[in-house]
Amino acid sequence: MSEKLTGAQIMCEALIREGVEVMFGIPGGTIMPFYYAMYDYQDQLRHILCRHEQGAGHAADGYARASGKVGVCIGTSGPGSTNLVTAIANAYMDSTPIVAVTGQVATSLIGRDAFQETDVTGITMPITKHNYLVKDIEELPRVFKEAFYIASTGRTGPVLIDIAKDVQQSSTVPNWNVELNLPGYHPDRTFDHEEIRDAIALLTEAKKPLMIIGNGVLMSGATEEVRQFAEHMGVPVVTTLHGIGGFPEDHPLSLGMPGMHGWVHVNRAIQECDVLFNVGSRFDDRVTGKMSTFAPNARIIHVDIDESEIGKNIRTDIGIVGDARAVLQEMLKEMPQRDTHEWVEYIRQMQEKHQPKQHYMQRPPEASLMPYDVFTTLSRIINERGNYRVVADVGQHQMWTAQLIDWHKPRTHFSSGGLGTMGFGLPTGMGVAVAKPNDTVWVIAGDGGFQMTNQELQTIVQEGIKNIKVAIINNGYLGMVRQWQELFENKRYSGTPLSCPDFPRLAEAYGIRGLAVDQASAVEDAINSAYEHDGPMVIDFRVEREVNVFPMVPQGKSIGEMIVGAPNPVPEVPRTVEETPMPIETPLVVKG
Amino acid sequence: MKRHTIIALMQDQPGVLNRAVSLFRRRGYNIASLAVGHTEIPNISRMTVVVESDEVEQVVKQLDRLIEVVNVTDVTYESTVDREMTLLKVGALNGNRAEIVALCEVFNAKVVDVSQESMIIEMTGSPAKVENFIEVMEPFGINEMMRTGIIAMVRGAKTSHTHKTYSVEGNGRVSTEALK
């Protein structure tokens, strides 16, 4: 190609070359040349106009999580780019591959506090995997190539490209045969075989082995390898919030979620295990509780694609840097079969004793609709009907989503784990719905989080996105904060009671069907009606107001100290559980 | 608290120093000294950072994670040549000038500027020696002082970066194959 193109046209061509089909964004002054060029590429590049850049960023995030491709969001300079910041930080914490393209004021104006000028590369430096400020049109092909490469390889993450307006307007003959200039970036590094051998030796000796899987398993597509490994070795599997779907929950070796709102038997298993095999989870503090007391009896093996995660939070005996799938495949070649049924049975007995969902089954006599009614019914129906994706917002309902829905498949559960971004649900669900048009996408949101980004309902309408259904778990509080206030701050409900609009009527104003449910008996029909309605739908589940998420490890406490329920009024000392550990018959021998 | 000397090779690009330095701040490390300059490899700069911390493994890993950082080494436990330069403006009247010049000779320092009431002295040496020299000059009255921060190099044939060959492309870029 020897034709001259504008910078903006080069941007479009570069995006097409990277396989981009959909972009989420909002135009503005400094990104207008790009939108001008985009007009000619409408057939190849679908642009979805969002109502707020945060929505565009989360939508790109959801699109990436569901499709496995790189999500793209666009904003103008100044407020357009600062509005993207929360979504970028969210993608960074959860390692989602997105590329954010922002306009910047013309090179002659940079540094002069020009209208809508913001140093967005400076602002996003600590929350992007990498970022670029492009001031020379000749750089564009290389920068786009590098940005997509960096975003989608190694530990994936967000990359921002900030492009001066005059760069978009000027023209040149693009040179597409550019080489990447990344001498310091080696995402393809291979692990040491010695470490693999040491890990196998440790797991072979283990009397109480435990596997914990996280986002890395899903990102590397290692779910099949996890199943093979677990079955081969007989090791029980714990799934973190982001590991959900990485191992089917109806599997005899599946234990469920650990951590602050994990099940008692899972946290107890962690505290008792003698070898903890972590594949692709980063020992987040919501998983570990008080770090110094985490898994006190365990030798720890940590597989992570990011070397800096190994030993960051938790002391590690064997660190293996590599792709989860490749490491597991390698280990499977040499891993001897094990019989650990005694250990698994012991955990199951604990599970039996501490009935995980017992707290939710206790029903106040006057309650007409409990969150439990909604989640168990939804779980049953979506699993019966199949082809579902569920996006949770952040708060109590997010934990109920993780705890009370039965998860079986990878990339069906999406949650803002690291940043905990309220308002994540609806726009992310929109991105998921665009990526997976044949699946039904359920957005589960609280009444607080939903009000943070509900403007995207209009984007859904404008774009004719039909496969999205919103379930609002409406309790009239910022529920998770209220729960902490109830348990630890003597019920001082400061800033947590929350009023809401009439959500069904709000939905109707957007041209979306809305429905309110306040009786347990009406839940099933409401959910089924969402399936029968060919279009988006908002269901307002008006649930019992003061229901808590249990079990719970108070912040900063050991995961061995769990509150399993707090009858009303709250006793001075919440009930915690104690267990006598299973004796290890022979002392553990560690090789290597 | 222990002092660690870290050497990082980085692509010479706008913003790279900002990235590296803000990482120390964000992860809660205190920088005692910092020196940056060109190297034998075109488009690669070298940063020597002295950090006050008992443990630097995490910050080394985080630095290495930066896309533009090509190589990071903690040379604290290596045998290294450490050098620092200082410029001192000392009060030097007729009465003490000779004494100052004599002390400079002992320390291998150079007098680089002389005026009616002051002298500028340039001194290079190990950080301890520089420290020592400053102490000796203090009684004369130090009116102005600037220290460059430490630069360090591993002794012997071994380099602080493990790979010895680099190929530089026609456009002046370091090949992606090099420096692995």
C-alpha cells in the first residue's frame, strides 16, 4: 500500500489488522478526526456509543472477558479520559486485556493547560500494563501493534494509547512492516523443569493436598487440565471468586469458594492442608485474611504467569512462573496417581457439619422475599435453560451470586474482584451481551450499584441489544457496608440507607420492560418471563432489607475465625467455629 | 535499615524514568540516591538506585515487569566499584586556602573554581570517601553542595546484565532478540 492515509485512518486500519470488530466509546473534540475516519469503516468496525466513558471501559472489559479477545474503548481528552480511569483500574486489577484509545490536545498545545487537556498517560501509569502518548504519526502502526501485543500476552491487562489531535489529522504512507520494539518484554518465558519436579515431589508426599485455582486458569484456558490433574491426583479443588467456572461445582472434588465469604469447610481445609497448590490465583487479601496466619501448616506451590506475584503476599516454597495450562500439562506427564480419599472425606464431614447454606435457609417468619429465593431459583432456571452468562455488580449480591448459583462452565461468571467497582454490572453485561449474542446475559446488581451506571440502559436500547436481563437485588441499603455497620459498628447505619426510583417505571422510561417482585412465589414466573420476552428486561426484586452475607471473616482476621451467623440482636461475641484438626499419621517428608 | 544498590537498564524513552521512580513510591520504598545516564548500548539508559529497605526482591520484580525495563540486577551482594561525585562550594579566605588545597590533595579532589571568598571543589570517590571528605571540609563552611548519587559497576569481566551481545538495527532500535 503506497497510498497516503491520515493518522485517524491509520488508527482504523490498525484496529482492523488487530482483529477488532467492536469498540465502545464517546466522541469529543480531540478524538473527532478518528470518528470522522471511522465513518468510512462502519462495516468493519462497529462503534457502540455509550452514555458515560466508564460504561464504555467496563463494556470493553466485559467484551474481553467473554470473548477472550482484546476489548477496545474510546474517549476524548480531559473528562473523556478521566472518566475511563475507573474502568481501566478495574481491568488492571482483574488482568483484563483492553486497549483504551484517547484523544489528546494537539502537540503544539500539550503542556499549556489547554481546553480539555489532561495528562492521562501520567494518570494511568500505575493502572495500566503500559501506555503511550503518540506525538508522531509514523509511530502509529508500531504503537498499535505493541499495544495489542502487550495487552493480550503474558499477564494480560489494559494498555492506553493517547493520540494528539494533529497526529490524527496529518497524513503519511503507513509502514505496516514495523517490528515491535520491546526488548524488555518477555511474556513467553518458560519455566524450569526442576521446579516442576520439586512441585511433583511435594505433592506426592502430601497427606492433605489442596489445589486453589484463580483467574489464571480461565485466562489460559486450563479448565480441562485442572480437571485432569485433580482427578489424577485426587486433590480437592478450591475456586476463588475469579476461579469460578474453572472447575465444575458438582464435581466430587469441588469444594467451593475460600476467603472472607468462603465456606467454613473450605477455609478450614486451607488452614489444615499440608501442601497448597495455587494455580493462577494471586493470594488476594480477601482470600487469605490475615496473611501471617494463612495456611500455617502448608508448603506452598504457586504457579503464576507474573513473577512478581510469587512471594508478594504469602511466603512460597516453590514458585513456578508460567502459563497455567502449560505448567499443568507438564506436571501431568509425571504426576503419580494418589489416593487422598481420607482427606477428602474429612473435608466432606466438615462440610456436612457446617452446612454451608444453613444461614440462608433460616427465614424470618414475616419475610416474603429473601435473596436466597431469588438466587436459588435463578441458579436452577439458568442451568436448566443453558447458554447463560452472569455478571455481578459489587456488594452483598455479588457474594450471593458466587455462593448460591451453581457454576459449571468457564467464562460464565464475571465479577469485579480486585477493584470492587460498584457500577460494574450493567455496562460489563452490555459488553458480554455484544460478545455473546446467542447467550442470555444476566446482570445481577444491587440497588446502589445499579444507580451508578444505569444510564447504559439507553445504550442497550439504541444498539438493539436484546439478550440482557437485569436482576436488581433491592434492599434499600448499601447492603455490604450496612452489614459491616451492623456487625462491627453497633448498627450505626451512617450513609447506608438508600432510596431508589421505581425501577420498573425507570426501565419503562427507557423503553425496556420492567417488573417488580416482592413475593417468593412470584420469582420463578418473573425469571421465566424474562426469557419469554424478546428484549432486555429489568426485574426489581424487593428483598428482605437486613439479610447478611455469611460465613464471614472479619477484615484483618485469620480465615480460621469465621462468623457463621449472627442472630438478631447481635451477640457480643459472634459465633465462630473451631475444629479439631485431622491428625497426620506420618510426618511430612519434603524432598528437593 | 539495609541499603540496596539496584541497577536497571531501560529503553531511553520519554516517561521511562517517571515509571521507574513512581514504582518505588507506590510500593513504599525510599530512594536514597538515583543516577541515570547513557550506556554502551544505543537507546539504552542505565539507572543506579540505592534503596533503603531490608527487602528489595519485590521492587526488583516490579521494576522488571515494566515494559521498558530491559534488565534489573540487585548488586548489593556483588563485589562492585561504587562511585559518587560531589561539588562543594566552601568559604575560602586567604588564611585557610592553603590548608584546603592540601586536604584536597590528600583526597584526590580538584579545585575547579576560585574566587575572592570561595572555592568550588570537585571530588569523586566511593560514597564513604565522599562522606569523609565532606566532614573534613565542614569546618571551612560549606556554602553549597551537590552530590550526584552513586553509580555502580560489578568488578571483573562479568557484567551486571547477563547478556553480552546486542544487535542494533539500522533505525537505532535495539533488536527484540537481544538482551533476553
